[in-house]
Amino acid sequence: MKIEGNNLITEKEGYEAMLYMLKAYWESTGSADLTDILSSGEYWLEEDSPADSAFWEYWLEAIEKVRREGPPPLKELK
């Protein structure tokens, strides 16, 4: 699977998408290990494809979720 795309999102949408994606990754794998997350997020430059195609799908789904639902629920400061 080649990584392609030229759609732009704002910095805020990118941050919110990252939160959704990390939560989806954690829920599906149960892993909170940063090395797992980082190694899944890498991609092979020569092939321009993700090391873990599911991780790329989490990212695309997270972007769509931000566009569809807006930001994740906000926490109240106490």
C-alpha cells in the first residue's frame, strides 16, 4: 500500500486526529508502549508505504472522525 494524499488539514485537526488515532491504536492492540506506536507509524521510504498498513488506516479514520465529529471530548480542569 503506497502512502498517497494531498488533502490538507489544520494543525488543530491534525492534533485531534492524532488523539483519536492513538486511542484507536491502544484500544485495538492494548499496547501503550511508545516503541510499538513509533515502529508501527514508520514507513518504508523506498516503497513510500507504511510499515504497518493498519496504522495508516487508523490515521485516515481519525482524520475522518475529526471532520465528522469534531474534537475529542474535552476534559474539565478542576
